Amino acid sequence: MVDLRKELGDIIRDYGSDYLLIKAKKTIPCKCVAGNHGTARDDCPVCLGTGYLVKAVRVRGRSAIAAIPETLPRMMSNAEPGQVAVPSKQFYLNYKSRPYRKDLIVVCEWDGNVPIIDEYSEIFEVNEVDPNRGDNGRIEYFIASAKGDPINSKVRLANIISNSKKEFYVSVGDEE
């Protein structure tokens, strides 16, 4: 019998890329939420606009440009001039990664275990998570649908860089 978890893990290991998954700790709200009428500030250097304290984990996966219909909720962005179509991707992540809605995925280069965040890095906010299950309901892998944020991405990336000087990143292999 084929073990989908193992097979996909092998494909991701051999042909995947490393991403920085910034996980929002949903149990610890950020102080910016209370001071902003219950909404997180997009430019908050602590929570990066998630509304919660965050930790960053290096994960390995594959991605594909998503052809997401405009009718899918939470995949369109409202900006000053009106609705804006934003770049979207689907990230295929192993079962250990456990992404959640509002987590951030940073596509960047790596120097050993250190992410290189620069003008070529991209940041995506997870909007939908599909835990793909196999036999007996076991999660085999995740598909995280995420959208880019062309308006706030530079601020968020700058905050990630400033946070990298603090205890912000979790080393490789420390995924939950």
C-alpha cells in the first residue's frame, strides 16, 4: 500500500523549497489590537499584522501560482480605489507544518539556517487551509491557499528583518 505522507514527503524533500512560516499564536493577542479598536495594525512590528504574537518556523514545501476564482471568500483585497486582484499561491506543505488562517508564508532565499529577507522576498497571508486526509482520516499534507499583499508587504518584510535580531526564529526541525 502506498503511504501518501511518505511519498509526498520524499517529493517535497527532493524538489521543494524552504519557506519561512510565520505562525500566529492565537492564544496571545498583540497589544496593538487593543489600541486599534480590536483590529491588528498592518504595520505592527510585533505581530506583523496578524493580531497575535508570532513565531517563525522554517518549513519545506512546493508552491504553485493559484488560479483562484474571484468568488472565493477572503481572496480579494479591498484597497482605497476598490477591489484589487492580488497574486495568489497554493503551498503544499507536509503534515507537520500545521498552517492556519492568518499565518504568513515568506518566500525567500536561505544562507544555511538563516533566511535572507530582501527585495526579492515575497510574503503571502494564508486565507484557506485544506488538510488533505487519507485513510482513517489521517492528515497526509496541507494545501495552504495564500494571497500576496502588495500594499503592506514592504512594511511587513521590514518588520520581519527587524524582528530577526530578537528571539523570533525557531531553528530548523523545531516545527510543532
